[in-house]
Amino acid sequence: MIEYQKTYPVKNKQEKWKYIYSAYFFKSNRDTLLTITRGANGIPRFVAKDDHAFGVYSDAELKNFIVIDSFKLSSKLILNYKRNFPGNLISNGKSFRESITPLATYKLKNGIPIHVKTDTIWSHWD
């Protein structure tokens, strides 16, 4: 997550946008995959209410991020599954910024994320 955040930082932060990084863990066939992206629309209310959404995680080095993991496939990476979604990061659904940073995909091998690919959806995201 830190490597992704350093590669795709928020460059032109604007007050009206709610920047959040998202990590999604899921199964594809027998593989456990992780995708990471960053949006500027905050945490959708339906995600914050979902029992499989965790966060918000952050510290001095790590910017705000959430984890969505229906089966706790991230258990070797996430030590504390907390649910603390500050109201200022919940999106109200009134505005939507249509730009998404590249989507990085990793395959987990013995709990270690191995980069598979990065898909670029938009050419400009800040």
C-alpha cells in the first residue's frame, strides 16, 4: 500500500474531494488477489455500512485507506480489522469525480503480495 501511495500520491489536493485508497481482496479460481486504487469521492455510504469493509487505516507514513475483504483473505496482512469510518470521509453521493488512479493487481503467495499488472483507466487523475 505504501509503495502504491508513493507512486500515486495526491498531487493537487482540493478541499471538496475526499481522497481514499482502497484495497480489495478476492478469490479468482484458486488465487487470492488484491487490487489497489485511489479515488477522490470518499467512502460510499453503502461500503461504510458493509460488514466486510474495514478501516480507515492511516499513520505518519500511510495515507487514508480502507480494506474490502468478504472472507478475511487479508488476514496475514491486516492485523487489526477495525471499523472506524469518519463522517468527513463518507460520500454524500451529491458529487462524483470521474477519475481513478491506475488499478494495481497483486497475487498473494504465502501472504506476500506479488505484483501482476497495473491497468490505467484514465490518463489524468489529479
